[in-house]
Amino acid sequence: MGFFEKIGLYLIKLFNNVKDFAVFLWECCRWMFIPPYRFGQIADHTERIGLQSIMIVAISTFTTGMILALQLVNIMRIFRAEIYAGAAVAMAMSRELAPVITAFVLVAKNGSSMTAEIGSMKVTEQIDAMETMAVSPLRYLVVPRIFASIFTFPALTAIANVVGVYGGYFISTKIMQVNAEAYLHMMYFLVDPDDIWTGLVKAVVFGFLVTVICCYHGLRTSGGAKGLGRRTTAAVVQSTITVLIADYFLTYFFINFCGM
Amino acid sequence: MDNEIIKVCGVWKSFGTHEVLRGVDLSVPEGRITTIIGKSGTGKSVLLKNIIGILKPDRGEIFFEGRDLTKMKNQELLELRRSMGYLFQDAALFDFMSVEENICFPLVEQLGLRDGGELRRRVARLLELVELPGIEKKYPSELSGGMRKRVGLARAIAVEPRIVLFDEPTTGLDPILAESIDQLIIRVNRELGMTCIVISHDIASIFSFTDRLALLYDGVIEFDGTPEEAKRSDHEILRQFISNSFRQIDSER
């Protein structure tokens, strides 16, 4: 096969994959607005994605807040501005780090398991069985997971904000001996509710995208255990990259179009 | 002459460059057992999945009571699937659900039944029918291969479909279990009046109960007739199939 033929085939395959994903995305959006909603399943997935992830999200963001404070206090001390470290930690956490770190943790913990669960159902013909019983797998398996993620990603991000800011406060005031009153005062003075809202909106978008990508790979699994492993890896890698790309565009949008 | 409930006309299906079905024609009479035989990998399961609509043929038509299901919209296809049950080769039970939940699934999703008492009664009756009473709370991982297939059959016939499709129902089972599954297919057909389409390699046993026999070879139906016609046929591949199967039975004895 010639060089140009290879490129042509690759482009055709890429186009078909993008088209397939776009159709899947459209179908997900469509089914999200068609009742009845499976509240039992949504609650079950919310418990699995949300409650069972609180500790790992808290540990990840508490340490991030501590590290951030450690670095910022050290740098700001050069300018005798260490009391601003609290505001900097809180803004960085609420605008960027809390939603992104929460999304990364949930991709690793829940996104991969979504792909593996649905993919395993696909290779054992359970998805086909569902279709033969006139039930759309998208409606039964994907939509409840999307709703659960849309609720839990921002909820966990809110927890991550609080825990991360406390991590920064703990290091700054207890270890680095920054004046606690001044630290908190500057934080309250400079941090705006918009900083928190933008982070929570990002978390909703991340939750939707991660779930759609991971479920898509699950439903397209073929080729037994090897295929399942390949799809799970692809789901995690693509979800992580998508979170970062979406984060850039959302940040650009909030800064340039919403003045936040 | 029996009414045709399913008619497959010139169906082609490829996966990439591999042509699996190359113009399949088949008629399925209502209320009868039709068995499709053929070598492994010749596309028997693909044909069945085209009939129930989870795969779409590249070319050709499949008629269900005169309505072309290849041209049906999604909603029509979903309605049509309520008339069909499908027993998968490995039963394809939902592994995160108990036996009871598996059998309730089509009753809730397709018939919209919500009454717990009614659902439990129906599940118990179906499990009696497949000779597995009292296993409602077990999970698929706790069942043997034969038990899983029987639970799969109970699930497939739960909504009392008009057609049941069996994808190699006896493959991987010992002869006694295989015989019990054959007996269940006969009961489903004779007692419940459901049309059965069976894919099988176990030619010796299907001769005892099938009404029609079709040989799928090289992507086309090479033979379609009654078991008696099959025995008399001088079709070379069919003769090979039949003689090899009976020779295997003789050597096992």
C-alpha cells in the first residue's frame, strides 16, 4: 500500500470515527430530554460516583492546596505579600484546580470502570440482549450515568474547593507562620462568587464529556479482553485530554464573554 | 401450506471486506421449528441477528408478516422486537442482576408490569417451565452453563413472543443437558405455540423434532426442506453434514 493510500485510509477512518461519536453525542442529548427518567439508577450511580469518591477527591485536593500554599507563600514572602497567598490559593482552586483535579480523579476511578462495565457487557452480548428486548442501551445504561455525573462532578468540586482552601490555610498559618487573620481577610476580600461559579459550571461540562466518552468506548468494545483493555485505556486518555481542552475553551469563554 | 411468518430475501452482510452472507433466501413457517445448520463461522448467528434487527443487512429484505423490517423506523423495530425472543449462545444474562431481576427485565421494560406480586408469580411460573424452581435470588455467576441457558430461555419467552430464536442452545452442554434443552424447545413450540428458529450443530438430535432444515454454506442457503427431504437429498455438503454427525454418534456409542 502506497504512502498516500495509507494517509487516505487513515483520514477516512478518522472521519468515520468522528461521525460515529457525533451521532452518539446527539443521541445522548436527545435521550436526556425524553422521560421517563430512571431515578433509582441515577441514585445508584450518584452514590457510586459521588459518595464513594469523596475521600479520594478530598485527599487529592487537600494535598494540592498544601503544595500550592507552600510554593506561593515562599514566593510571595520575597515581596512581603504572603498574606495574599490565601486569595491566590482560593482563586486557583475554585477556578481551575478543584474542577480539573476532581475530573482527573473521577476519570481514573469512575470513567475507567464505566468503560470496563459497559464494555464487558458488550463482549458478552448483554448489550445485544438488551436490544432484543426492545430496550435502548443508551437510555438504560448511558443516560442515568450522565445525570449522575452532572450532579456529582460539581458537588465533589465544591467539596474539593473547601478542602483545598483549608489545606492551603493549614500550611500557610500553622507551618509557614502567616498571620491567619490577614490571610483570611485578603481571601474574603479578593475571592469573588464568580470564581466559584465558573469552577462549578466547568465541573458540569467535564462530568458530561467524561461520561459520554467513557460510555461511548464501552459500547464500541469488541475483540474480547484485549479489546476491552484497549478501549478502557483510550477512554481514560481521551477523557483526560478532553477535560484539559474543554477547560481552556471554557476559561477563554468566561474571561472574554462573561467578564469573569 | 403454512403461513410464512418470516421471509428473508437476498440478504447480504459484510464486515469490512469479509462477506458473511451472500444473498440468503429463507422462509420460516409460522408455528413450526426451523433449524439452520452450517459450519462454524458461516454466519448463522449473523443471520439470526439480522432477523431480529440488531444487525442491518447491506442488501436484501427481511419480511415479518409481509412488513419489511429493513425499512422500519427505530420505533417500529422496537415494537416488532416485542414479538420476538432471543436465546443467546452464552445466554447473555445480565451479570449484575439476580435470576429474578433478569426475568423481570422484559416484563417491566416491554410489558410495563410494575406489580411486585404479579412479577414474582410470573417469574416462578417461568422457572417452573424451565425446571429450575426456587433459584430466583441466585446470580448468573452461581449457575452452571445449562442452568444459565434455561434461565435465558425463561427470559426470552417471558413476554410470550410469537417467535423465539435459539442461537446454538445446546453447544457446550453434556448430552443429558442438551436433551433437556431440546425438550424445552419442543415444549415452547408445541405447548406455547411459538415459532422457533434454531441454530444448531447437533444434527442428530434436531432431526427428531425440527419441522424444517436449512443448510447455510458459503453465505447462501444451499438446502431448505423437511428432515425427510434432507435425508433423501443428494446434496453433497448436506450429506457430509448428516453422515458425519451420525458417524460421531455411532463412535460415541
